[in-house]
Amino acid sequence: MREIHRLAVSGATVLDGTGRPPLESATVVIEGDRVASVGSAVTTPIPPDATIIDGKGKFVTPGLVDMHVHVYTPEKWHPEFFLAAGVTTVLDLGGQLHDVAGYRALIESGARPGPRILFTGPMLEEGELYAGFAGFCRRFDSTNTEAEVDALADAGVDAIKLYVTVRPDTARRACARAHARGLPVFMHQHATWGVEAALAGIDSVEHVNVFGQLAPQGFWLAEPAKLNPFEYGGWLWRWLGDFDPRSDAVHRLYDGLIAAGTALDPTLVLYAARPGALGDDVGDTSMDDPERTKALPLLPSAVGKELVGRWAERRAAAHGASEAARHRMRRAWDNILTLVGGFHRAGGMVLAGTDCPNVAIVSGFSLHRELELLVRAGLSPMEAILAATRRPAERLGKRELFGTIAPGRAADLLLLTADPLADIRNIGRIERVIARGAVYEPDQLLRGLRTG
């Protein structure tokens, strides 16, 4: 019988992910890959054979969850980056089954350190596929919607992802079948807009495209699949700067989403690339900007070249923009933050995701800036942390597995050297990462990539 390894983090301030006030001078005891106990250091005994980590003056949070990633091809899958950034669980929202299942098996076997991988398999489309995304989409016949969902459920997916060409009735049927199979449904909207998705049963709408339902007449896109990502991504910016984010129409949209219990994963870090290319302050870009990031030397040369190229593309577009266009973009960015903050204040559930490795987003580390941007949008630091811990676990139906620090939960914890409630940017001041009971130091994980 294999001996169970015991570990204790003693004397730290614990933010347990429930939203309750922090527990000062606390002890967390871990047995194997699970939390055994958590409580005051005075009353929580430490097993005599436990390895003790001194937490005095430090802060413990649950491991972070990135609710929107794409692991892509092997050279773009960077599990060590996720762990080094404290991301212990990721949700892949679009990839071929054999790829994502293979990545999961590699992590679970211990062959490579990395986060827990949950996935949807391919993004489902009932219309024409955009050629650039064909590698992680699948077109299906809407008359076979239930069979398509069943096939994915039988293959072991953790959720279903519907993409831009799925229409309302198809979305409704897909949600009904997925929910019957115990699976949540995520959607990047276009053919189904706003409240239509909520009424269909969608559990989370991805990106701020949900507000596209409110685009003025003349700005509608009939066939988004025929546009490249830069053109499609630019659509919102053409009208959102002149839009009133506090209008009655916006509040009706909030009400419809909230009444149905539909969450919003805004992926703010994705949109920040455009004002960031203008030189605006859009949070800590030190990991995203290839001229400053310590990530660049650790990436395969082709991936690093793409990272530099995508930033160059954004900067070239910004350099050529007129003053009027720059002003419109800045107003649009302010409105995006206002819309997300308004949804939160209205009672909506906000989730934290990055859409990495889109644009120039770095696996794991860009989630820190997502939390910073959520705070700028109006969430408190505690609420931002919940958006990357407890809320994802709840939305995925896995609250008994991860997302909070409690007996029986997975031993996924971060040991921080500064208080994230005082400044959300302190979420990046990670001394140790504990993932399923194994202890890692961020610098060692990245150093391993450098030497490897």
C-alpha cells in the first residue's frame, strides 16, 4: 500500500475561496492530493510526519482556474507556464478530442507538470467554418444535435461549446441534451444573440460579444465565419465607442441573462490588446509584450515569432489610426469595462478566462492581468478571486472537487508573499504552487523549460 504524503502550510492568512473573511494565522493540512483540514493554527493539529511549509506573513488562496483556453497544437501547449502562474485548472473551450485527451493523459501520468485539464472537444458549428479555426471546430447537421452532444458526452468531455453559427433552436436542443447528460454549455455568440442564448439554456456566454445584440442598425454581420479573426474582432470596436453602456436596453439584457442564471466570461485581456497597442495603461503587460516578457526565450522559435508578429500587427494598426479612431477605440474600451462591471453589479456571475494563446496572451500569466482588469471593471479583489476559483467550480458542476480550500477538496493552493485583497496584482507574487498535493516553485518550473 502506497504511503500517503502529508504536508502542512502553517501560520498563513487563508482566503478559502468561499468569499468569507480571511482566516489569519491558519493551518492547512494536506494528505496526498486532498485537503485534510483547515483552521486556526492554535486548534488545527499537524501530523507528526508532515512536511511543514512556514506560512507566517504569507497568504494562501485556492489554485486559479482559467475558464477559457485553447491548448492548440503541441508547440503551443505550455503546462509549466500555467502552473508557474498558479493556474491549477484550465477549461479548454475548443480543440480536437485526440489532442486534448492526450494532453490530459500526459499530465495525469506525471510525465509533465501541468494543470488539471477539462475540455469540451471541438467547438460546434452548424454553418460554414472559418478556415483558420477548422483545426478546433466541427460542423454538424443540426438535425442530429442530440446525437452530436451524446457522442461528445460519451467521449468524456466536461462541457459543450457552441460557436458563432449555431442558431437559437439548435442551441436550445443542444442545451437540453447536454444538461440531461450533466454537462454545462458555453457559447461564443453571433447567430444566437444575448437573451436568446439565456433562454436556450446557455450556462456561460464567452467574450463581450454577448452585447453584439445591441449593435445599431447597419453594423450587423451576416456571415462572421467569412471574416478573419482580426476583422471579426474589429467589428465591436466600430460601434461600441458610440454606444451608451448604461441604457435601458443594456439593463434588459442583464436582466435576461441573470434571470436564466447565465454567466459571463468577458476575457477582458483579449480586448485590452488594442488599446494596449496604443500605449494605454491596460494593466500589467510585462508577460504579454514580447519586448519585455521573460516568456519569449522559453517558447519554441515559431511560437515566439508569432507572439512578436501579433503584437507588431496590433501596433501597426494603432500607428496608422487617426486621432478620431484612437478616441473611438478608447471610448469603446471604457464602455467594455462599464458593461462588465454593470453586469456584476446587477447580480450577474462573472468568470475569469483569457482565451490564450489568442493575440499575444501568455498561458497562465495573462490570467493575473484578467483579474486586474476585472477589478478595474468594478469587482472587488475578493470578487475577482472568486471569479477564478469558486465560481468556475460551481459553473462546471465540480464545486466538491476544487475552487475552495476545505476538507476533501483537491489540494490546489497558492502561497503568496503579499495580500491580494490589498492589491489584486499581488496574485502574481507566488512563492509556491501546490497542485493536487505536489509542491512547485515557479522559477524552477520556468528554469526547467529553459534548460530543457
